[in-house]
Amino acid sequence: MRLFAHSCPACEGLEGFSCPEAEIATRRAFLAGVGGFATTFLAAPAVAQALTGSTRRIAIRRVQTGDSFEGIYWREGRYEREALRRLDAIMRDPGMDEATPMDPRLFDVLASVRERLGSDEAWLVISGYRTPETNASRARQSRRVSRASLHMSGMAADCRLPGREALGIARAAADMQTGGVGLYRRDGFVHLDCGPARRW
């Protein structure tokens, strides 16, 4: 599996600091270095209010590969580096076998929506990270795919939650104002991201 190296958006604009792009968990290294400040900076207020307790758990299964993760990814004020590495691999672009450091706020969004719905089921992820090539190919096939998709930045997931209808998931997420929410009712999935709150 290849890692798509890019500069860390959380580090941009900080003088005298550059992320070690060669390290697999580029963004994680930065978060670990600055500790609680980065965690506070990255957490959206709506998500932080929705998630309670000293740990945050998530359950994800990738539809195409069957890869899965269930467990704690955030503990006592910081993201768990090893858990995020495993999640990055699960969320990779399976067609290109390429991964990128996912924005951990995406997992906060998924965890908070799942908690709001009272579900113990694992998210079934249809699309996580997309390489620019994969995204361009999908955009040529469908006008519903944005050419500037947050999937390419590791900030979005198209997913289903067993036992819940897409409309119900979309409504709950939109009410929470945790990020972008797209309803694809015909295909039976929702798009969730950790970008600005919006819906379609």
C-alpha cells in the first residue's frame, strides 16, 4: 500500500515547522507533538459537545475489502496514533491501493452521529479517501461527484449504518451541524464530512 504524501493542513502557516512527509502518520506526529492544544483546535464544537467521556470509539467496515476496525481512537484528550494508522489503511483508495492520513475530525463526526442514532453497528464505508485520479474518473461518470471533493483530502466518507435508513442518518447529522451531509437516497448511503456545515 502506498501512502499519498502531502503537507498537513493543520501545520500550514506555522513558522519554523514542517511536517515529516516521509512518516506514515504525518498528521498524527504533529498532533502528538502539540498534544491537547491540537486536539482542541481540531475538534469542531458541535462534535465535541456530542461526544462525552474520556474515550471515543468507532466501528468501521470497508465494503470493498472487508477490512474493519472497532475500538478506541481517542483517549483522555488525544487521538490514539496506532488506531488512526489502522483507520487510514481501512479508508484507503482500494482501486489504487493508496492511503493518506485521514482528518481525525471525520472519525469524530462518524462517532457522534452513530452515538446520536443509538447504534452499536459498524459504519459500512463505500468510499473514504480518493486519489485525484479516482475522483476525476468518478466525476466524469457522474455530475454528482465534485471535482474538488473532500474525499481527496481525507475528510469525507460515503457510508451506510445497518438498521438505519439513509434519510434518518442524514437528518440526524444535519441537525447536529457537524459538517457536510449529502443524502443519496436512491443508492442508500450518506456522505458525511468534517468540512463546513452544509447539506444537499
